[in-house]
Amino acid sequence: MNSSSADRRLYMLSRHLAGTISNEGSGISSSPTSAGNSVFGNVVRAPEDPILGVTVAYNKDPSPVKLNLGVGAYRTEEGKPLVLNVVRKAEHLLVNDRSRIKEYLPIVGLADFNKLSAKLILGSDSPAIQGNRVTTVQCLSGTGSLRVGAEFLAKHYYQRTIYIPNPTWGNHTKIFTLGGLTVKTYRYYDPVTRGLNIQGLLEDLNSAPSGSIVLLHACAHNPTGVDPTFDQWGQIRQLIRSKNLLPFFDSAYQGFASGNLDKDAESVRMFVSDGGECFIAQSYAKNMGLYGERVGALSIVCRNADVASRVESQLKLVIRPMYSSPPIHGASIVATILKDRNLYNEWTLELKAMADRIITMRKQLFDALSARGTPGNWTHIIKQIGMFTFTGLNTKQVAFMTKEFHIYMTSDGRISMAGLSSRTVPHLADAIHAAVTTVG
Ligand code: PLA
């Protein structure tokens, strides 16, 4: 970032996020009395993160019936976090391999991991990969991949505006703004139909300036659980290409939407098969359950091999001063699984089982609300896709459910279906029923 207005914008956003701007333009708050002896005495307490802060509040609640449906983290029927069997096996292999060392990885990460990640999202027979048009760098999970992509774009791309769907994952705005881009939104969700506003989406992208970047959720849109149909993806692709917009896919849930890795990559593959360029941020947090290992990848599909290699040389300059090189363990687990046919097959089965359990939870919650005669139409619970249900409950109803039922969820009414089990469905249905019938 070198223009002073952009610097100012970033400064204002960072102070806003830190909660230090009470009225516009006031800048740094100064309170000599509260400063005491510390040079940080004027630091204002920041609000908790809207998603991760839900877990903080949940942890403080002593109630035995409390339920955390905030963050999208998979739980078993027993309500426990899950380490996949196939991950345990891969770790076992890694630990017992005495030839393994702990040297720094290259700036771009583990070569095998990068190659296999590109194949996973683009398909093993992808002409873009065969033509060496794709550069892939290992990053710190989905978030890190988005951030590296944003910083690269802010430095090397002529358009600095990115359009993100309304609504979207709350961290997108912060990642892209602090990465040096200007964030605008396009219409996505229609609260009336609880479906996709395809008309509004196409209109907004049609009026975006040529070259603008467009963030697309590859599948299992967060928080709405509403994805375009295959035909609608076709319309979106045509418009994006005809207006020379640059697609940036966020793929955080490959395999979680349908239970099938190839099906959930269809949108991305459709864009890549037309020969055009695009960005893809991949995360293994959910589909391999590697949340805290922070494993992900950024792939940039370019027009030709020469551009791809120059782009990669510049990605290194983004990464080196940010964290130098990525961690070795999580990427080694992924590479071990992806390159072994048996482990790979086992992974697909475990992934399908997770996706199926989420779908079962949708049915059970829908049935429980129907049985209670809860007012309203709840069919969206079974229609929506992926980890989350965007319930339509308002902020007051959510606060009521937390206070009276110890159910924790984000204030926009999103619930993580992956955090639910057959045992807890009745409690959630009781809470929703009470909220809908007693809170306006
Ligand atoms: N992109 C989307 C659309 C996401 O929903 C998330 C995670 C990420 C990227 C980043 O994940 P990663 O960095 O861990 O790979 N969203 C979670 C967690 C599951 C979170 O907010 O960090 C959520 O509860 O929305």
C-alpha cells in the first residue's frame, strides 16, 4: 500500500476493529488518567470476534445443558471433536519415519502438498495443471490463503476492488481490507425466499467496474447454506468472463456440502475449464478435520506457464516477510493421505460419513420443529447445504435462546449443524419453539 488515502483507510479500519473510534475522525483516544504508567494505557478493550467469541462465552457458562452451535467445528454424535482415523494413521506413519527432519520448508511450502492440493480442487486430469498454468503455495489454512491472495492482488493487480456476497463469512471484509483491497458487496441472499437472489447477483456483478475481483464460495456458502445451481453457476461464469471480472474462490468446505469431493469442486472446475484466470483459497480445516494444524493452499490459475512462474516468484515476496515459510506437520499429513490410494479412499468414506451426519441432523431438527408445530416454514433447514443453517431467527431470539436455554450461536441466527447430535436436537427445537412463540 503506498497511497496515503489507502493507508488512512487501513488505519481507520484497524482502529475501528479495535473499537477505538467512538466518533468518526476522532482517531486515537487519549485518556491520560487511565494510562497509568504503561505506554499502552490508552489501549481500548476490543470486542470479541463475532464467531470465535461465541466459544469464549460458551466456555464461561457452567450450565450442564449448554450447547455450542457457533463456530463451524464438527462434533460426533457424542458431542466430541473428531480426529479422523485416516489422520491418525498418517501421523503414525510420519512419526515412525526416522528419515523425517524438521528443517524449514521452502517459502512456498511442501511441493507434494501443493501439487496434490491443486489436483484435489481442479481434478487429476486438469489441462490447466498439465499446462503448468497453476501456481500453488501452501498457506496457513483458508484464512492465510485468502490473505496472501489479497496482498498479492493489492500489489500486482490493476483493480483493487473486491465484491463479496451479502452476507458472507464475517472475516472476509477484514481479511481483504487489511490485505489492501477495497471491499464492496453484491446481492446474494433473499431473506423472503430464503434462497439465492440470482437476479440481484447478476445485476450487481454486471455493474461492477471491469476487472473487479469477485469472491465466490465454491460450495456450502457460509452463513446461508444457499448455493447457486449448476445452471446458475453457468450464468455467473458467463457474466464474470464477459465483464473481465476476476473470480476468487474460497473453498473451505470441499466434500462437506454433498459428501463428494468432485461434486463440490464443480463450480471451480467450470471456471477453470474455460481457460480463464482465477484464484482459489483451499482449507483442510473442515474436510480433514485439521482445524488447528492450519493447513491450506492458494492456487492461482494463469493464462500460461510463464505468467504462472512469475506470479509464484512474487508470491514468495509476499510470504517471506509475513511468516517466512509455512509449518510442516499438517501439510505432511495431507500429502501422506492424498498420495496413497488406500488412505485417500478411507478419507473419502470418513468425509462422507461427516457430511451424512450433518444431513441427518437437518432432518431431525426439521422433524422436531414440525412435531412441535413451531410457527413458520422451516423447509430451508433441509434445503440448505453444508455445515450451517441460516435459521432466520433474529438477534433478540438468539439472545433469548442463549439466556434461557444456554444455546450459543452467532447473532445472525446461524447455527452449526455439525455441533448438533440426536441427543441435543430436542433441546434446540424446544429453544427455537420458545423463541419464535415468545420473542418477536
Ligand atoms: N472461508 C470460509 C467461508 C469459512 O467459513 C472459514 C471458516 C474460513 C474461510 C477459514 O477457515 P480456516 O482458516 O480455519 O481454514 N469459518 C468457520 C471458523 C468454520 C471461523 O470463523 O474461523 C466459521 O465458524 O465460520
